[in-house]
Amino acid sequence: MHIKKLRKRLTVFLFFITIWLLVDEYIKEGYMFNIDDLFNPHITHEKIFITLLIVIVLLLVKQKK
């Protein structure tokens, strides 16, 4: 039971971090997502955003089982 609560809380936390990341990108760069930044060799907001989305989806899929 505790693992399910932890997964749910982690999913919600990561969702808010993802939203914050988009807002931060918009404030700093003036746009929310630039696909060209995915191909930049440095760590970018877009790469972190995609990683967080994958983790959230995996957590949600795991919760459904």
C-alpha cells in the first residue's frame, strides 16, 4: 500500500516539476519548447522535459497494473 502512495505522490511531484520547467523556459527564453534544443549536445530544458515525461508515463503505467 505504501508503494502505491509513494508512486502517486512522485507522479504528482514530477508533473508539477515538469510544468515549472515549461514556465521557466518561457520566462528565460520566450518559448516553451524548441525541438532544435533536443539535438544540442548540452543538457537543455527540452531534454529534461522529455525525460520527466517518460518517467511520469512509466509511473502511470506501473500504477495501472
